Amino acid sequence: MAGQDGVAFDRSMPLLIVKVGRYPLHHGGVGAIRTLGRAGVPVYAVTEDRATPAAVSRHLRGRFVAPTSGLEDEARLLEIFSGIGKQLGRPVIALPTDDEAAVFLAEHAEELAPWFIMPAVPSGLPRQLASKRGLHEMCVELGIPTPQAIFPSSLAEVAAFAERATFPVVAKNVDPFSRLRDPVVNNSTVIRTPESLLAQAATWPDPPAVMLQEYIPRAVAEDWIFHAYCDRQSECPVAFTGVKYRSWPPRAGVTSYARVVTNDALAQQSEELCRRLGFRGIVDLDWRFDRRDRRYKLLDFNPRVGAQFRLFETTAGIDVVRAMHLDLTGRPIPPGAPVAGRGFFVEYLDAPARLAYRRLGAGAAPVPHAPGPVEPAWFARDDMLPFIVAAARSTVPLAGRVRQLGRRLADGAQTATRRRSGTAAPMRLAAKSAPCTNRNSGPNVAAAVSPEKYSPGIDDANDASSNGDPATYRNELRTSELKKPSASRPTR
């Protein structure tokens, strides 16, 4: 049957949004619910509780409350998701919205095959790509430009690195699941001095499961995004490029404002990489263009849908989620070009981001873009409740982070004043460091305020804390489409 924009979707094939970990304010999940729900496709979602934005969307057919933490063993996760599949009672396309879910679905595709339909990605590939070490090794092997990085095997190696490294550097947890179970840093963290690195390392386990990565200075950097859907031949029937202009927290967080910018060279480079890897499914790549050597350097290869996927749409009304649904149901994907200049912003994140970027000062000259429509992440006239719930749940934690960032910006300004006046800034930790060249000074915006890539950037996002109790779920379906009626009370 024809859906929105006249595209023939299979309305008998539902989609299930699958997630592992706690990040209730995820606009990507809401975007997926809306884009297929408006086309008449039944959409179900795994949610942390009954009052997440996704759970209250009018386009959601039903929810399964399953507050996982990522601390569960694989047998427990398999029990949860296979149980959901049994409750649905018919095949459903599974859409992961985080790396852990993408890894789990790929590695357990055979066990989940009676219920879940997924792209036939090689089972070990998502884990390799979602791992910082795995991705770095893959880039080295294939000759893909990427920032320099080390993976210290001991705290002594961290101390030695602090003496020779050029700062700032970026510290990231190495692997999916381990960043939830045993995080070394709370989030991707910009570390600006050797002293700060040593102070943080004093709290790390030995050996630390951390990557220390080269930081490309903002004055010479452009942040590019590539989103695509790869079919069973690892070809990309839909592929998009865009530029991230702002993020929250600034410079190191999730996208708060972006625009579609056509970049044929980057698209070809990204599509060729997907073909060489044999990747299948939705992909979200982050590239940083380094103006010093004129190369695009791969930062992240996310083997799942990106939170900002609704930035991209073709002139035929196709985004990557719609493309996947059409392809997996044997329907043709209508041809169309990316909508040039199309924009996307996250309302409650971009407002403080805009102010922070003014305080931080100019980076590289912005990439020009064509004019085009701008889509908000949360606000939709036909689906207001997610916007209201997101605003309510984000207010307190976001205010705290804004205050924290303000203090860091003030500290950075005071440090710069001391340097100009010749007064040394006090150090919290004495540390010997070798002279480094090309150091960059600036406000000390450390990434205790920098979320993981798919996290929406609030305190209850990607919560790794747990008492170790098994996760539970309960189904709350808005129709009686199950083979057996649900015992839980319907939401409407």
C-alpha cells in the first residue's frame, strides 16, 4: 500500500526499535517512530520506562518497558529480546539505536531469526567497528586516514605518553559494553594538559581500557557526517553527506545543528569503505577534515542508525530508515537526490551550544551550505507529547551541565589572563613533561560534559550504574495484534 509521499511501504511488516543501556532522551528513536509511523508502518519500541519521549509518541503502536543497563550477560539479553519477539508473534524488522544493540543483534542473529529480520551483516563486524581499537586497526590495515592513537597497556605507559605527547588529546573508552560495565572515562574526554591527564589517570584501573587519540585543533578542522543504507551487496542506494556545525557539549558532543552539504569525494570514499568491509545495514560515519594535510580522517564508524538521521532525506522522501524497511520487505527504493541545504537541530541542546560557541571564539571558517528547510529533533505539530516530555526531562540535568560548562569557560578565561600577565596558573599535580610543539590553548572544556556519540547529552543518558539485578520488560501494545492477548494494561 502507498504511504506518505506515495511510496509503497509494506504495512504488514512492523519495525522494532532495539536499545541496550539507559538513554531515554534519544531523538533518533523518536525520528524512526515518526518517519515510518507516518507511512502507516506499525512501529514498536523498547523503552526505559513509560514516560520517555519515544513511549508517548502518537505514532508508536506499542512499547516494551525493558530498562537494560548493558551489565546483563548475553543470555539475559537474549531472553529479553526473544521474549519480545514471541510477544509480537510475527516477524519484525529490528532497528538498533546504539552500538551495544547493533553488536548484540549481529552476534545473535541466528537465535533471533524466528522473530527479527535484519540486514545480513557479518556477525563480528559491528563489534570490530564499534570498538575504538578495532576501528583504528582496521583503518591502519586498509590505509584509511584516522587520527593517531595509542592504547596504553598500563598506567606507567600513560605517564610516559604524558611526557612526550602533544596536547590536547582525547580519551575514549575502547569497546562497546565495557564502556557501560567498566568505564575508564565517563564520556569522550578532551584532556588539555599533561597534568590533567596524570590526575585523571590516577583514578583509572591498571591496565586502563582507554584510547588516547590525537586532537585535531578546531581552527583547522571540519566535522563531516556520512549516513547511508547498505544493501545485501554492500552498495548504498541512499547515501548522504553533511556538516556538523555545532554540538553539545561544544566541540566534542552530539550534533546539535547540522546541514546537508554535498561532498561527492567523501561519499565515494565512504561508500568504497563500506563495500570493502562487506557492511550491510544503516551506517553513521564521523569524519574530520584536517585542513593541514587536506585529508578526511575517520573518527567513528557507527554500525547503526545515527541520532541525527532525519537531517538527510531524498527528493523522493526517503531517509535511511525508510530505505532499510523498503529493501528488507522487497520493495523498490525510489530514486531521488539528497535535499540540498536541509538542516537539523536539537532544540534544547542547540540553544546553550550556540551561546557556548560564541564564548569559545571562532574555529575554522564554516563550510558554506545551500539554503533549505530545517527540521527540529523534537517538535512536531502532529506529535507534540515527545517534545513536551523531552523538555521536562532535560531541564534539570541540562541546567547543571550549562553551569558546569560556564565554570570551565570562566576558568579558561582566568588561565588565559594569567598567561598574558605573566602569572603562572597554579597546578593541582606536579608532573614532568617534555617540551611539545604545536600546543593549543583554549577554554578547558573537559569531557566530563562530553557524551558518548549516541547519548543525548544529559545526566540520565547511557547510565552505566546498576545493582546487577536482571533486567525486566513488560509489553504495552496499543493494538491487539498479538497471537495471544497481552496481560498488561494497554496505553490507550
